[in-house]
Amino acid sequence: MTARPAPFVLLGLLTSALAFAEGSNQFWLMYEQGNAAASQKEYGKALQLYKSAIEGAGIFPEAEAAIGDIYLEEGEAALAEKQYEKAYNLRKSFYIPEMQYEILYKLANLFELQQQYKQMEDTLSRIVADDPRFQDTVNQRLRSQVEKVFVERGLDRVLVLYTYEDRFSAPAHSKLGWFYYRTGRFSPAVSQLLYSVIYRASELKHALLERDVEYGFSTLPDMLTATEKDADMRAYGAASGFYKDLYYLAGSMFANGYPQHAAGIWKVLSRVPSAGQYRDLSLRQLKKPFIEPLLTAAVQ
């Protein structure tokens, strides 16, 4: 599979984009020097460089976020949160606009680590709110149609009809879907997880098409059989959360009163060795379906 970064991991893109800027702006150079120092765990030096870059540039959200990273490394969660919020408030000045979503993911992860689930949900919802296929008025009708096809004709038909390239939102859909399932909100869980599955499956379809120009999606089992033959695609399925999303999509459908939909997806996963724990969980579900317990801290 062609090496492609996760949509929300933009560090490589940022480094490339800054190569030009460094040649003409000493403050970008300070920022890059700060990154080099931070990578060597020379946090004091990195902080000094970031702050000097901000002082010189005036507005520098990338450096503000980098300071937040250092605070987080040093266990100062409250200070890290303030820095990330500051960087996000300056989002219109990011050299690469999509970096704003990287900041939101950092905040969401921070809130999850602290079991501040409402803040995590709100932060991920900011990301989803910018997904035009999911939120725009016109596309809300499309989303209803996608969900209708899923309920009436199954996941294979959805994946035949819809191929969407993801820019930044799939991980947010994935985490929100899991969170809604674990807090008993099964209908919104289906909506979020279905879109994450479409985005992940679209990535795999793209990779398979790169290898075979005549490839055309037919069924999920056939696609996963093909991906199992390629080490990179197997790794993508696990690392991207695709197998997890499929498992919890099935779980959400089971909890919503669609056991046949759930069993169909679990059956597919049970035959995919690289699905790992979600293969094992799917086998358990096929023997005796169950709904996972609620996240107590999240529903109090």
C-alpha cells in the first residue's frame, strides 16, 4: 500500500511546506530548531526557541501548539490545554489550514486521558462539524440516504455506492461512534461509525485500485481477502481503526434492533486474521451477542 499519512497527522506536510518558508523567515528557522531540540528532549532549549519565534513573528500558532506539546510531555496538562486552545484560536494563521484539526485531536486526546469525556466529545464534534459530507444541509439529506441504504440493503451496497476521500474527520467519527456506543447512544453511534467505515474502506479501495486498474469493489469480504494479501494494507486496517469501527458498527446495529446486520459484519470480521482482538470479539458475539457495559465515568 502506498505510504500515506493518516488525515489528521500533518507533521510531514508541515515540514515540507516550511522548507520554503525557512529560507526567507528566521522565525520559521527558530521554530524548526525548537522542533529539533524537542526531539532530543531538550525541552528548556526548545521552549526558549519557540517563545523567541513567537515574539519575533507576533502570531505563530504552530509554535504555540509546540509549546503545548512540551507542557504535555512534562505532565502539565492544564498548561498544555491552554496552549492548544490558544493555537486553535489563532487557526486562521496556520501555514497549513488543516493543522487546526491536529490541534483539536490533541485536545480531544488530552481530555480523554483525564476522563473529561464531555470536553472530549465537544472537541471531536468541532471536527465533525466541518465535514461537509456529514453536516451541510444538502449533505444531511445525503447522509439520511446513506443510512437508509445501509439499513435496507446492507453495508456492501453502501460501499459499492459511496467512495469518499477523507481529509481530516475519519478519526473523529470513529472516536465519537465508539463513545456514543459506550454511553448508550446507539443511533448516533451508527451514523458516526458508518461514515468512518466508508472513509476507511475508500482508502483501501484506492490502494487496491493502485495495484490493479481493473479492481472494482464488490463485497466487503472480497475486499478484505484482497487486503490480507498485502502487508501494508493489513497494517492500515489495524492502525486506522477500520476493524474496530466495523466491530462497533455491528454492535451499535445489534443494540438498535438489527441483529442480522450485526451478525453479518461480525461474521466477516471473524474470518480476518489481522483484525486481531476484533476478530476474537466477533467470534464471541456470534456465539452469544452482548452489549458492552457503559463507561461509568462518562455517564455520571
